[in-house]
Amino acid sequence: MTANDIVLRGELLRKEFLSGDTTVAALKDCTIEVLASEFVAIVGKSGSGKSTLANVLSGLDRPTSGTVTLLGRDISSLSEAEMASLRARKIGFVLQKDNLIPSLTLAENVAAPLVMSGVKLSQALRSARDMLGEVGLDHRAAQWPSQVSGGEAQRAAIARACVVEPAVVFADEPTGALDEENGSRVQELLHKLVSTLGAAGLIITHDMDLATGADVVVTMADGAIVNTKRKA
Ligand SMILES: Nc1ncnc2c1ncn2[C@@H]1O[C@H](COP(=O)(O)OP(=O)(O)O)[C@@H](O)[C@H]1O
Ligand SMILES: [Mg+2]
């Protein structure tokens, strides 16, 4: 493994939260490396620190100590504005709930990250429609989030996360609110799209099927990474 292949690295990450007058360590010295195009599943019981790890690695939240290196840059050295700009261009995030903007069509929702990064609206909408095609939603492009099913909304959220062609796509329990059939469709599309983009994927999941299909399975317990298993 060479340093060049590593797109994301967290080193000795610690995150403490103040709860009343006691300090809770949600992350305890977590070190993780994600290589280009690698699909990583993070598994572990509820409360084990998975979301905190994803939030810190994606720059949504800052660690109490330790460093995060994204594409060779130590993100703690960035200002808020630089961090926001790097996130907008290089990171996609899918949450359990789609968080689509209700007053925008699916195409406009998917186009939004491009428009915010300075792409012209007409071009952004074209790319958004292409990306909706990738997740099987061409025919839904002009509809509102309220007009589509939960599975379709989540597929649109995946298209939105991928439209800027990020280097890393994070997904925090993206199938958690879906039934089994829609969950597997969402999971397959996410995996396919991330690999088509040549991006790295970091997916938090309870779904052992998704974890089994991953290149790396990282297991967390009580704030620590207790196992990292790379496919041979
Ligand atoms: N903002 C916060 N304030 C206080 N405690 C938090 C906060 N976020 C997470 N925690 C605590 O950190 C631990 C890990 O939480 P989390 O990362 O959400 O776990 P998971 O995603 O694995 O369910 C839990 O004990 C949780 O209560
Ligand atoms: Mg969580």
C-alpha cells in the first residue's frame, strides 16, 4: 500500500462529548485508511460510534484529537470556508432519511449541489437527469419528493450525493428506513454508482449482505475499531 492510494485516513481519532458533567468518549483512538475505489462497510452495535466516525472523517464534525487526511490534506488545517468547499466538491453523504427539499423536483434536488458549486443551472439539470437515469428514475425527474416512494426518494438522494463525482461517498444506514426489497435495490445502486465513479464508499450498515459485498469490513465496539477485515 502506498500513500498515494489512500484517499482518506483517520489517525488516532478521539471524540469526546460532554454529557452533564461527565465526558463520554464516542471515539477512542480510531485509525482507519480508505484506499481509492474501496468500498468499506462499518458495522457495530447501536451506540458503538459509527456515525461519529463518519461525521469526523467527512469533516462534518471535528475530532477532539487525532487527524483526518483527505486527498493528502490535513483537514484540521482548513478554515470553515475551505472545509465547506472541499466537502462540496469531494464528499457525498447519504443519510437514513433522504432529506430532499420538498419544494424542488427530483431533478432540481439532484442538481442543487452542482448549482451551489457554480455550475450553470441548465448544465446542472442535464447532469442531474443523467444521474437520475443511473438510479432508474429518469421518469421521475419532474416529480416532487412527496410524489415518489421512500425507496425512490432514497435513490434520488444517492444520485444527489454522487452528482459532483466526489472522491468519497459516505452513507449512514442508507437502507435503515426501507423494507428489504427497496433496501437491497438502494444498496446495489449505491455500490454500483460508487464503483462507476471510481470513488471510495464508506457505508454504515446493519445489513450483513452489504457488509459481505464490501472490500473492507470495519467493526466498531464501544468507540473503538475492534476489527478491520480486508478481502484477500
Ligand atoms: N452530540 C452528541 N452528544 C453527546 N453524546 C453523543 C453525541 N453524539 C453521539 N454521542 C454518543 O456517542 C456514542 C456513539 O454514538 P454514535 O456515533 O451515534 O453511535 P452509532 O452510530 O454507532 O449508533 C453514543 O454513546 C452516543 O450517545
Ligand atoms: Mg449511527
